Amino acid sequence: MTNGVIEISALVKDHVSPFLQKRVRVLDGLTLTVQQGQTFGLLGPNGAGKTTTIKLSLGLLKPTAGEVKVLDCPAGSKTALSRIGFLPENPYFYSYLTGWEFLDFFGQLFNLSTNQRKERAKELLEMVSLTDAAHKPIHKFSKGMLQRLGIAQCLINEPDVLFLDEPNSGLDPIGRKDIRNILLKLKQAGKTIFLNSHLLPDVNELCDQIGVLHKGKLIAGGKVASICPSGNYKDLEQFFFDVISSCDKQSQPKISSSS
Amino acid sequence: MHSTLTAIALNTFRETIRDRILYAFVLFAFLVTLLGLVLGSISVGQDIRILEDLGLFIISTIGGIIAVFVGTSLVYKEIDKRTIYLIFTKPISRWQFVVGKFLGLALCILSITFLMGVFLLGIIALFTTSTHHFAAMIASIGFIYLELLFVIALATFFSTFATPLMSVLFTIGLWLIAHVGDSLLLFGKISTNKAITIFCQIIYYALPDLAQLTRLRGHIMAHQLISTESILYLSIYIVGYLVILLTLATFITEQREFQ
């Protein structure tokens, strides 16, 4: 079997509160592999540990135990980061910059030449339909425009792997459709995509494989085609509810009949 | 490496220079400098001296206010607004981020100091064309800028781990103490309490003796000859503190996790 593009093994992450030193386990022995060209959707309720998984994969957090490798390099290494694109959840951008300047700035962080940056920014703004707003300050952008600019920024280095944290959250149906179409294009271009999302219709349409994370543990997973053979996202929704409720039932303390 | 550092520095420069409050400060500085004309006209033969002293005081104060208030939120704002996620998921080193931020603000303060300096020299030119006056003024402004670099480094250091309010208090506090370091050392020497003597010595050696810069500026303005060695020594002395503060700021940033 080939090595995965993203390999997470026995990953544990504890958050320790600064004053009381109280330890909370956010991720508990997570193991998963994402193959090249695959679009992987990590699902889970709020607080399940999805964003923490992405942050550990990017080196923004350090694991308590276990390991994350991206493109055969340790998470957060410069070699890995030079081939990764990342869109955080509800991203905030430098509002004093224009869309063009923003992309140019991130191009410089990848050491692209002036000509490369010009070409790439033009190409990406066109791709996310922001050419007309290229020289508008970012603080005048709508939420949908910001999200599209965020996607453009994460593609500036022509990455092989994309980490997208809730790319469709807070968008209206038109904005969601725009983002979905962009992501479908990227998927067709053969990019490996790791996606966190609550929006099951989008996951159903975009992902090849999913994993369900609950209370820091991977409790289920599989190919979207086998979970939703009809192609209807309702099957995925039912699957999601079933695995979460069965996990909750198992973890409930047993009450004896005599009490 | 060079391109990344320049990109972060220029982005910080853009951020600060596009803030309109900055122009209000510069306008205020111009008005106070003009007030020197009025004060000078009611003095007896001290018109240039008053203009020079007031002008240098306002350059130092306005530069200091901007250095403290912008510098203390420099790194903190990136963390608070989560733009740091976009930066640290690119192949850059944490020292490039810290030093880039410092250089960006240093460039901004340089531009403002230059503007205020040119305005002051322009007004002085109405009264005298003596090259001695201009040379002394330019040298004094240079030493004010050297001190401001220390304030920026101090503010940048605190902004890596403290809230802006705490950073402002720490920065202003240490800046003022650094001005009275030699008096503290003297106080420690005459004190009979050993603990106070040691405490005063620690404070004196931990902070640069900025009173030396003030004394040097006084000598320059009194048209006394200053040796190149003492200028060189003071410059290296301050740069040494800049290196220490930025190294500490980088170390703290490297240890940090971004939740």
C-alpha cells in the first residue's frame, strides 16, 4: 500500500488551562490516512476536535503524543508548508490591503518572483471571480468575497494538499455554491483536500471518503459512495446521527434497574 | 529568506502608515512646533533655542507614543485577529516574523521622524543658515531615533505574550526607568541596605542607560565636540539591547501554540 499524503497516527492532544493547569483531552488516539488526490471530509459535532486536527497537521499546535506527517514530512516543517494551502474557519484578513496586495503578500512569503506573483494573482482572482474587486480594500468585501479570497490565498503556491476548515460556513446558498464549484474544480485538478465541515450536502458532493470525529475519537468512517449509494445526502445525515447516538449511548453510565 | 522578511516588514509598514490616527499625531507635532515660534518670539534672544528644544521634545514624544501604542499590539493583533494562522502556515521562520514586524514599525517611525525633522529644520532655516545648527539638529534627531528603536523592540517583545494594556504599562514603565538607571545605581550605592544595592544594580544592567543618550544630545546641542568612539559605542550599546529583546521575542513566539 502506498504512503498517504496525510498520515495521522495515534494522535493525542491535551489542552492545559494556563492557571489551574486543568487538562482536557481534545484528541484521543486519532489515526487516519488520506491518499493522494483524495477529498477527505472530517465530520463531527462542535468541539469534536476537527479544527485541532487541522492545526496539528499544520504545526500550529504541538501534539501531546502521536505523530502527523504531511507529504512524508513532519507537520509544520518548511518543506511540508511550502506545498500546503490552508483556509482557516471564519478567516480574518488584513483589512487595510486590497485583494491584489493581499495575494501579492502571500506570494512573497513563498518567495515567488514579481512576475510569478503578478501572473498567479491575476489567474486566481479570475478563478474566484474577484477580478473586478482586485483593487478594492478588503474591508469592503462581503463574507462570500472574503471566503473566495481566502481560497485564492491558499492556492497562491500551487499546493498539492489543501486544508480547509469549514469553507462554507456562514455563507448564503449562492456563496456556498460558488465555493463548492471552486472546490470541485480543485478536486478535478487532482489536489488532495482535507475538509472540515458541518454541511453534509456539500460533503456528500465533494468528498470521496469521510471520518466522523466525536469527543476526540474517530468513531466511524468510510467511502461516501458506500454510505450514500443513492447519492442523496440524507443517507449521510442518517449515518452521522446513527454513529453519534450509538457512541453516546455506549459512553453513558449504566444505571442498574434496582435504583 | 530576504524576500519573506521584506514582505512582513513592508506589510507592517503599510498597516501602520495607512492608519489615519498617525496623521493626526503628525499634524499635532507640526502645530506644537509652530507654537515654538510664538514662545520664541516672547523670549529674549532665545528664539532658536526654544524652537529647537520644543521641536526635539515633540519628535521624541510623538515618536515614542506611536512606538508604544502600535508596537505593543504588533504581534498581539495578529494572534487576536487570527491572521497569524495564515502567516505561520507558510514556510517562514518565527524570527522572520518577529524581526519583520519590528523592521516594519521601525521604517514607519523613521518616515514620521523624517517628516517632523524636515518640518522643524524648515522653520529653523527661517532664522539661521548656520550649518552647525543643522548638523547638531540632524545628529540629535538621529539619537532620538536610536532611542525609539529600543522602545519599538521593547514593545514588540511584550506584544508576543502580554495583552496590549499590560504591554503599554510594561513598555512605558521600563522606558522611564531606563532614563533614570544611573540615578538608581547611585541611590543603590549610597543605600545601606544590601538588597536595595543589588536590586538597583540589576535594574541598571538589565536596561540600557538612556540617560547617556540624553546627555549626548545635550552636548551636541551645546555645540560641544563629540568623539566618534562615543557615538559608535552608544550605537552598538543600543543595538545590543535590540538584538537581545528580539531574540527573546522570537524564543517566546517559537514556544507558543496557536489555539
